[in-house]
Amino acid sequence: MILDGKSLSDIIANDLRTRTAGKNIKLAIILVGNNPASIKYVDAKQRRAGDVGIHCDVIRLPAETSESEILKIIEKLNGDNTVNGIMAQLPLPGHICARTITRAIAPGKDVDGLNPASDFSPATVRGIEKLLEHYLYGVDFDLSGLCAVVVGQSELVGRPAAKMLLDHNATVVICHSRTKDLANFTAMADILISATGAVNLIKPNYVKQGAVIIDVGTNGDIDPACYEKASAYTPVPGGVGPMTIISLLENTVNGVLPCAA
């Protein structure tokens, strides 16, 4: 089974359009520098926001912008009652601490969910959760008795993904760059999530027959040859990416309209 993030995101987008009709909802995205992948991703977010009735203001800053300047912008946005959601596009230039920036965003406006005190689930992980819910397990799913392996320990995806799986009662293993004999761990997984950015890191011998495989890598962490062994998988592109964007926008709407219409 293909876990089609594009199709599911379209379903969610239809609901968001209904909810935003007649409302004035605004998302601010801070983009620092000229990273081509970041520019492409922010442009996609801005287009999708407009598609669902959210005004998206992209604050484009030169790469040499100081951390203190960005913090002043965030402080202003935090206090602006016309701004409902704020996010900083990662990665940031090397002289800027991403943790400092993301934690400066007010919890009630941190729609990317990267502040530990955020009112929202991290957008990428929420997107993964929705894929599992919609295609495989249903609402409030229970993964008791299943082994879930997460490859990657970033605060953006790996660690919150592990927590999400734990919240659904899976037995969770986190692997990372210092894990020895990675395949020994991934081959145990009933659910395998890879979020490393290492192209084709996961080979067919790393995957258990019948596993559910979730590929968070922009260019594909998982070798497409693994799909033949999987019971379900996310394609690249068209899997987790569209779900990350729509989950970000859903968080923005939920901050204004907690109950769906």
C-alpha cells in the first residue's frame, strides 16, 4: 500500500478551506539565507497556505543576519495580534542557534511545534501520525506489541517521532549515526521511520518483510528496492512532505479555531 501524502493532504485542505472561510488567519515564516531547498519548501508552504485561505507572510532575511536581529523580529511577531502562527525555516545559517530561535517563538504561535512548550505537535510528526491513522490503524490507534525503529535523533523529527510512537504504545528503538550494525535494529521494525537525509541509507536487507516504512528524507533515505518487502510505504516525493506542510497549516488554523466546523 502506498501511503499517499498528497491525496490525504488534499482531503485535509478541503476541510481547512471550509474552516477558514470568512476568517483572517495569518502565518509568518522567517527565511534566512538562500538555501535552494529551503526557498523551494517555503514557496510550497506559501502556495498551499493561500490555497486553504491562510495569508502567509514570508520574511526573507540575508544569510548574514544576526541571531539578535532574528530574535527581535520574533519578539515583534509574538506581540502582533494579527499574526496567528510563526515558524523559522530550518536549517539556519551556521552562526545562528536553531534551538535559541525556535524556543523564542511563543508556544501559542509555534505552529511548527519545535518549542518544547509549544501548544502544537511538530508538523512533520503530526503528518506521519495522520498517515498511519488514515491508511492503516484508524483514529486513536494502538501499536501495542509492535516494534518501531526510528533512524535519526534530531529534535525536528527523530525524537518527537519516537515520542509519538511511544504515545501509541509501540516498543521504540532510536538509532543514529553512532549506532553500530544499524541493519540489526531496523530489521526488527514493524514500523520503520528514517529521517537522516542520507540518500538510500536503508537497503532491502535492513527491512523486515511486511514492515511499514516511512521515509522522511527529502531525497529519499530508503532505497526504493525496499518497497517490495514493505506492507506499506511513503513515496518520495508525495509522502511525508505534503503532510508536513498541511499539518503546519492545520496547526495554524487550530490555534484560531480549536473546534472544526
